[in-house]
Amino acid sequence: MKVLLINPLNPDPPPAYFGAPYGLSLLGAILKARGVSVVGRDYDRFTQEEMLADAAALVAAENPDLVGVSCQSSNRGGVAALVARLKALAPGLPVVVGGAFATSDPEVVLRRTGADWVAVGDGEETLPELVDDLARGGDGRGVAGLVWSEGGKAVRAPERAPFTDLDSLPAPDFDLFDAAASLARFRRPRAEELAGPVTAAGRRCLAMHSAIMLLSSRGCVYRCVFCPMSTFKGKPRLHSPAYFVRQVADMARRYRWRDFVFGDNFFTRDRERVLEICALLRREAPGIQWICMTRADAMDPALARAMAAAGCREISYGVESGSPRVQKSIGKRLDLELVPAAFAATREAGMQAVLMLMVGNPGDDLESTRETATFLRGVDPDRVLVHKTKVYPGTGIHATATAAGVVPAGFYDGDDHQAPVYTVERTLEQIEEMKVLLPSRTHYVEGAAGCVNGCCPLRRPARKAGAALSAALAQSALRAERAVLGGGEALLIEGLEQALDDAGELQLHDLSLYTTARPLADARKVARLRARRELRRVVVPLFSPDAGRHDARARVPGALAQTKLGLRHWLRSGGEAWAWLIPMEADLPDLPSWIRRLAAEGVREALLVHREPPPGWGDLPLEDSPRLGSFAAAAAEAALAADEAGLALSVFGLPPCLWDGRLAPRHEDRALYDEAVSGAQAPVSVRARRLPRLAFGKACAGCALRPSCDGVWADHLARHGEGELRAA
């Protein structure tokens, strides 16, 4: 018997490669141990056309007796097309489809693909039994765990119990899917070189672009409603520490590879077991480095130190929400009091701590989102990931979402690879409004530029940034969701072209240039920059809609006219712009019309700043900055104008007693984790850099909003008093 195992295309592949398909590699190893000839093919990064052409040639060349195909909900369209092509080429060729979507919706997979069988659940026993049955001339219909069609109706064999004796299994045979070549192909040496020397407060930043994924366990003891494990029947199943570490060590030697992903849902569930794994890793697999995912209430300083000593470099924590009410409604039931300590322990042990948040879960609303934003002021992550809750087959929320029409009737008969957002309780617009209240991280990269304005200390001679700038961008790629390259006029930076090359190599997918836009009056420069895929937008500081006041502040005659021309060239070329409006008192009455004019030009995002923008670039002197009360009133009018014009506005520099975020988000909440970075030096929190210059009034002592407030400019209080502040 010869079996062909196929991992179909991924319609939305991640930037990193985490090894050959684990499940198929394991099934291939099991079959080979039983004397079956096995051929594998991984189409993860192929287009559908490439996959279909190659699979046709492969079947013709190998003439298999059985084809096994893995199916996820995201690639169901590609799987259907693949099976149809194989059946057209070889009508009698038996095909079995397994995987997560086949397990959750076998009837849909059977109907859509026309496969001979769909395998439900673990395949470690089902597939070998099917192969044996076919070798004896059977039709597979007595094999537990299979579903097939009779007379147009799906027929199920007896259910297959979860496989429990994990240590009896052979190691996954990644060679079936050409793992060595793929690991080498997806390495990015330049990115590794750039990231290699980078540290953040003593912690080595991790650039893991190509790694081997292994599992020490299957399943989870929790039933979070957004997770496919929420409907899994059975207890978690574990490899012994000795078995798992032996597998890691063997893989490290076989592939001469040191980067691993331990893909368990809850790696530190059993503390003593993890300590044993770490002790064995230090002895059996020294020199490897690995990442994992776990719960923040299952971490302590001693465990963190042991994991770091065994090569762990990064831990991802699924916190999801800082609201106890939401924690209960989603079944996560995380002990939130332990979260800050877990992040501190991880960082103190020398590892990176990744914070994962969700918005739009059952029970989640604006109130719980604000509660989360306040809670996060006590959490110090290295990276932040915020995602909208989506509905996947097999999750606890799937039935509710289907009944509510969020998963439309016939959805899985189509090929849309994007799972629907969970909008049973909130509209998508409301969820987007909630999402912007949660912090991501922006890096302000101080690129040693000069400036064409003369309004602040950034006017200094340009100097070549070179390796220091590339090191700063490496930190941004590893720690931030988006980066703004500035510290002056970014288009004056010597070596900018090399820096942009490095940003692309680092896959810095959301890079902006801080610029007056005046150099963009040169259409040729715009064309060169727009050819850069890594460059997302420009950030443009604007001091006034009035040319006289803007030019006086910029200290350059005609500055605003040139800025408008450059910005127009950029926007009309398809580029995006983030406008920073830093108005003076005299500009406040004109804010709504200013917003409308910018929106008419094509600006879709703006930050309305009281006195000084987040990184401190291009600030107003105290004597020119507006009073807080008048600024807040004008900001309210501007927010209404922005909403009407379709421009996303946020406000920076107002305390929550004067701005509660219902009209537009307070940027301070979104910028909680923003950092300034220069060269390979440790990044500096822009909030921490600003805090010494802020102060509270006497009325603030008893204010209910104090936990979510950093205060106001101390010199502003000294000059104007605290009469504008209102205790909530």
C-alpha cells in the first residue's frame, strides 16, 4: 500500500514558518512503522492553481492507493477543489479527509469534497485501520471514526475514543514534508542579524521566523467558549517529560536546529511536570531556544527562572479581558490578581512576555473594555496582540452565533476563509469602538534626523543613522504593532533607503514616516516611497489651519502651503496619512472646519493634541497652548465633525474628568505601552518619560477616575490653577 498525505494550501499563511504539519507528519510516521509506503506534500504556501497542478502531477507519478487530506475551516474551499481535481484525474482513487473541520462538521466536508470518507477525531488508529481494511479489499465502512455517504446521506461508524497512550507513538516524520529545506528556506538571515544584538531591559529580543513545532500535551482543562477545546470531550493527554524531551533533542540533532515552538494550549498546567521537562532540556538539549503559551495564573518566579534556564525565550499569555465579569462569561476564569506578577516574573527571568487580548467576547461591552484598559496599567508586556473575537467551528459560541445569523446559512458551502466576527451582542462598529480603547504598542523610532522646520529642538544637522537605526527598527519589529520613524524630518535621514530595506526584511508591516510632508511636494520622491510595501503611512504635524500661524510656528515662510501640496501628492498616490493637530488657543473655533477639510483631502486618521504629541516631537510652548476647558469643548465639536466626515479621531492630553472617550478615544489609553527607541538601547516608555512633568490637583485625590489618569502638565496647573479639573 502507498499512501499520499497532503497538507493543502493556507489562504492566509502567517509570516513565520513553524515546521511541517504536525498531525500529518505523525500519521505518516505511524504508517511507515507498519510497513506502509508514505509520500507527503505540504502546499501551505502555494496558490490554489499551483497546488492543483502539482498534486495532479504527483498522483500521476506516485500512483497512490489512498490519499489523505487535512482540512481546516479556512482552507475548505481549497480542499474541495483539490479532491475534485484528484477525482477527475483518477475516479477510482480513494480519498479520506481529516482534521479539525472534518471533526467538527463531517457532513459539510463530505458533501463539499465528495471524498470517500471523512475521519472524525484522532487519526492515530483510524487511518492505519482504514489502510489495513483497504489492503484486505474492504470498503472502510466498518472502521470506527469514519463518516461516508450512502444514498446521499451521511453515515457514521461508531465513535472513536480519544487516543490516550501518547508515549507509544513514534516521533512525527517531518522529512515527509521536506522539513529541512523548508526550515532553511524560511530563515531570514538579515533579520536574524539585525535582531541578534538587540536587547530590551536585559532581555534578548527573539526573532523566530523558522522553527519546529512540537506538542508535549493535547487538550486543556478549561473550556473557554471562543476556543475549539471548549467542546472537546475528554481529559488532557500528556507525553511524559522524558519522551517529550527526547523528541526535542532528536529533532535538534536531526535538523541541526535550535528554534522550537512548544504548541501546547496550556504548557504550565502541571508545574512539577514542567520543572522536570526543563531539567531534562538543560541536560539533553542544551543550546535550544523555545517559546510557549500558558495562563498567567499558572506562573511564578521560580518556574519562570527554570524555564528561562532551559532555553525559553518568550511566553504568550492569553489574558483576553481585565474584567472579572467577562472572565466568567467566557469560561476562562483567570485569576486577574496574579496577572501583573506573572508578567513581572517572566521579564525578570530574562524572557519576553506577550499579552494577548480579545474584544467582543460574550458579555464584553464598553464598560468592561474600559475596565480592561484600567487593569492593564498594572501589566508590563513586551508585546501586545489585540484581536476581535471570531466564530470558529467546534467552539462554544458557534451554536449561538449560528442561531443568531452571525454565521449565515450556507456559510461553509462558500470559500470565505475569514471566520465571522462574533456580533451576537455587539455590532461590528461597536466592537471596533471597543477595540480602539485597548492598548497596542507604537514605537517612535528616533532616527537622528534633522528637520526642515525650526519650531523645536529637533532642528539639528542630519547625521548618518546607519546600524543604529536598523537596530532600532529590529526592536520595533519584535516589540511593536506599528512604528513611526522620526525624531525630526524622516525624509532627511541619511541611509533611509537602507533602513526601509531592513524594515522590509524584518517584516515591519506597519511603518510610518514622521514628516512635514513638504519634501513630498516632489512627485518623484512620492513615487519612490509608494513603491515600498513596508511603508504604510506618513505622520504629519499641523499647528494651525491658518497659514500665518502655522508658518510662524514652523518658522518657515510658506510652510503650510508646501505641506498641503506634499500631503496632497501623497494621498492622491494612494498613501495613508495620520495628521497630528497641535492647535493654539486661536485655532480652537476652526477645529471642526479644519477636520472636515482634512477629511475631504483624504486624511482618514487624526490625533488632536493638547500641547505635546506622545513622543514629544513638535510640542507647543506653554504660553501658546490652550486652556484645558476650552480645548475639551473644541475637541467635542471636532469629534462630531470627524464622525460626520468619516475620519477616525482620537484625543491626547486631556484627563478623563474632561474627556471620557464617548465622542472619541483618549489616546493615552491606546498609548499605554508606546515606547521611544533609539539604536540598540533599551526602549523607553513614552508614558514614563512624560509622567515626571505631570501632576494632580487637590481635587484629584478623591476622584473615581484617578486609576485611569496620569494627571495634567504640572506647569499648566501652576500657571492656570486647577479650577478646570472636576473630581468624578
